[in-house]
Amino acid sequence: MNVVIKVNDEIKEKMIEYYKDKVRDKKIPYVVFQAEEEDTVITMYESGKVMFQGTSADVDAAMWGVALENTKEKKDKAKEINKKYYDCNSVGSDEVGTGDYFGPIVVTATYVTKDDIEFLEKLGVGDSKKIDDSKILKIAPEIAKRVKYRSVILNNSEYNEKYTKDVNMNKIKAIMHNKVLYQLMTEEKPKVDYIIVDEFAREARYYDYIKEMPNIQRNITFMTKAEDKNLAVACGSIISRYLFLKEFDKICDELHIPLPKGAGRDVDTIGEEVVEKYGEEKLKDIAKLNFRNTERILHTMIY
């Protein structure tokens, strides 16, 4: 599948920053960069057009904009569809930590009813990526008191054991989403209009990832940018972020080193400091070793 979008200068800079650690080394004429994101190859052209190629191309493209062929009629219809996923009783799940070199992966599923909507709107609930951490720490406990939820935390040592050539990040996420969704649905037995997952893989691929699990949650609606369209997913995002921050702070306190979030060059600098102080083995406990940061950290160390 190929999807092409047009981006402005602001989105262009954000994409360059987001994909900088996934960029291919080869240079192509008139191309700003070419990167790999799981099943998708992303090519940004100097013209401002960006092509996404792969089985999840439409999912990855939807993070940044709409396909060029979309019309106003299609956009209006999309708004109408989105409203039904907002004003409803739903269970939704979202994850945090998959783009951070240091710290765990956290997935949370929450159950939000129509009666919860006004309360959540007053709190300012939305996508955790758009809310600063100080607000997350303030409102997440209030949300947790109001809505039913289930969370699972995968620490770094467990992640490094699970991540292999056959078990990639998306499979790990799928297993974690399935676990919290199944727990919430079977233990709380909520009456829902929809079960929604913020789409990171196509539906068929998602179920293929979890086909060997003993208990599988079905009847899921997958959608991109779900945290902006559904309050259950938004609450899942916020609670996951809250738990991530708490676990992240524990790691910092243990090391007596303030770790940076994300996977940028500042992470490499601190990673070198960690290895120098605690040894290479320490990275297995606090970092995702498959990230390119590991190679840079170890390669630049002076022995």
C-alpha cells in the first residue's frame, strides 16, 4: 500500500525529529530523508510530499495528515463518524513509552460512560502527548477514581527478553493491549457501544500478533488518532503516562542520574554516563536495547 500526504514546514520539522533515529543511510536525489518504521518505509521529498509504503502505510500516514485525495465531503463525513465514537459508552486502550529509550512500556484500558463525559471534559482530558507532565500527575488520579481501568507495565529487562527477530514492538504492544482489554471486559462486564484501540497495526495483523494467546478480546474498532476521538482511549493514554512517569522517576532515583525521555542525541550522552558509572549490563535493566541509541552509546564509549 502507498499513501502520499503533503505537509507544511512545521509538520516537516516534527517528522524529521521523530524519524531521525530510524533514517536509512543511503542518499536519494530530491529526498530529505527515508526512514523505516516497523512495516512502513517513509520517504520525505524536498517538495513537501511524503510517501508511506507498506502494509501499515495508511496508519503511519494518518499520524501526520490526510491523504491528498481526501475531499471536503470526506472530511465532513469523518467528523460525523467521529462524533459517534465520542458520545458513547466505550472501552478504549492506549500505550505510552514505546518511543522512549529509557523507561517501561505501559498500556491501559479504561471504561468511560456517557455520564463520565462532562466530568472528563472539565478535567481537560485529551491525548497525553498534548498535556504536560505536571497536569498528567494532577488529573490522572482523579480519572482513576472515576473510571474503571486495567493497566500492564512491561519493564525494560522483560522487554529485552521478549524482543526478538520474530517478536517486534508491534507484537509486544498487541499482546499488552489484548491483556488489559480482556481483563477489563471479563472482570467488569461493562455495557459498551464500542471497544476502541488506537491503531498501530492493521486489524488482521493485530489479531495475527495475538493468535497464540489463550484469551483474545474480539469486536475491536481500530482507528488512528483515537485518543483525540474517544475519551476512553484518552483516559487510557493519561493513566499510562502517569504510571510511566512514576516508573521513570524510580529509575532516575536509583541511578542518581536525571534521564532524558525520548530517543534523541541527549539520550546517547546520558547513556554513556550510565555505562561509565554502572557498566554496560545496566542498560538491560533500564533501556530498550533494540533502539539505535544502544549502538551509538556503546560505539562512542572510550575503554
